[in-house]
Amino acid sequence: MQIIFTASGEFGLPSLRGLLDSGHEIAAVYTQPDRPAGRGRKLTPTPIAQFALDQNLNLVRRPDLNRESLPPADLMIVIAFGQKIAPSAVDHPRLGSINLHGSLLPKLRGAAPVNWAILRGDSETGNSIIRLAPRMDAGNILAQSRLPIGETETAGELHDRLAEDGARLVQQVIEQFESGTIQETPQVESEATIAPKLNRRSAVIDWKMPAIEIARQIRGLYPWPGCRVGLQDAAGAQCARLTLVRAKVVETEGPRWHPGEIMIHGDIACSDHAIQIIEVQPEGKRPMPLADYRRGNSWMPGMRLQSI
């Protein structure tokens, strides 16, 4: 098939690789323009743009796809693109346009389905391939897959598993288009839920919340925006800055501990139970088990974690 591939983030990379490996012709790759990134604010291509450059693909970086003159194609595949596509562009390819979305639609429509699957405490999620529709993530379902969510899995880990799974699902749908066996199922609107965009305020921890919600918040918001905390001594002086990576709920050790305080065995007190921090990321360093961090840094009873 001749395919227009439209994406920006890393979620689409396995699918683009899979299309090339399968011998499909990529008529063009459309992605967002380069944007400032890093401390130096250097203009940086999207992950899709960088891959397309490395593979010498026909790459177009534009802020508005709808103003482009699209090449002839059989199908357009849209994955985490970040632009609203007009009906004229959607209908341009011979077979129309499809979208890979990282949830079991109609659940978790919106910008952050992977994060919200963990934040809501779901035990499973999956991918959906749908027809592009005027309303966000509301098109007819062409295929779905299901994946269990690990007890201490982070959003980053789940994102990567879904991205690989999505590449296989894209191949399945293309084969069904080629064989003429594709089937469409309308979404049940009454079952629709929303996965709104996240920001750094989403990662501020209120230690008075139930422990299960805090553990999900830590895992569901890593690596971005990341639950960042300042480690404070008993006098309130900040000793270190950390991003909390992975946590789980444990029983509290008694009533005398205040929410956010490190208890005798190193767990953190919450309003009901406590959470055990399994993994942390010190500022400027890679993630590491808390046990390794404690070998060279203070993590003592009575110290506190304060969101920053």
C-alpha cells in the first residue's frame, strides 16, 4: 500500500518501523515542526521526524496539515499527531484515514489515555484503531487489543508496551483492508470516558489522600510530568530533590506519623495506610531502587517529602 504516515511522538515509532519492514510504500511522513528542547532550548525534531530523516523518507514538518497538498495514497495512518485534521484531508486517501489510540475506546478518549489508565486503577488497557471522525476519538472501531497493567508498572513502561502492540494491530488492520475483510463497529457513546491532558500541577502530591491514589499518581505520571519532591530533614531544610518513580501500598506502622513523613522502615505515611517507595530518580541522574539511593543518601525516620 501507499501510506501517508502522520505522527509526532514516540508512540508511533514502532508502527512506522513495522510499515517499512513490511514493504509498504511511505508516500510521505507528516509531523509537527521542530521545537525548542533541553536546557539550551535548541530546536529539536520530533521523534518521528528524526526517524524519517534517518531513513531518508519524504518528510514534511508543518504546523497545519490541512494546508498541505497531500500525495496520492491508499491510506493515511494517524498516531499521536497533535493536530486536528479536516474532513478533506481525512477523505483524501483511497481507503480513508485511521487512528491508533492507546485505550479501549470508548474509554479514555483524549490526550493522556496511558496515564489515566493507571491513575484510575484499571487492571487492563489496550489499543484501538478507529476511523478518523470529526469528534475526538469517536470514530468507528476497526480493531482492538488488550493488555494487562502491571501492579507497579509506570506510565512510561505501559506506553512502550502499547506502542509495540499497536504496531502489530496496525499491520492486522492493513491486511484486512487488503483482503477486503475490514469490519467497523460504532462506539457506545454512553460508555465514553475522558483522559484529559496533564500538566505539572497534576503531579503535586497531597499526602492526605488515600495511599492507593498516591501510589497510582506516582506510577501514572512517570516519566512526565513526574512527581517531584524535596526531601526535608526534621527542621524543614531541604536535603535533596527527587522524582518518585514507582510505589505500592503497605500497612501503616502506627498513628503517630504525619502524612508525607518517613516512618521507621522507610515507608511514607498517608491518610489511611502508607506507601513504599520502590524506585526514585535523583535530580540529574538515572532512576534507581530506593535501597541503592539510601546507601549513599539520608532517608531517615522523621524526614518529610514535599512536592516541588
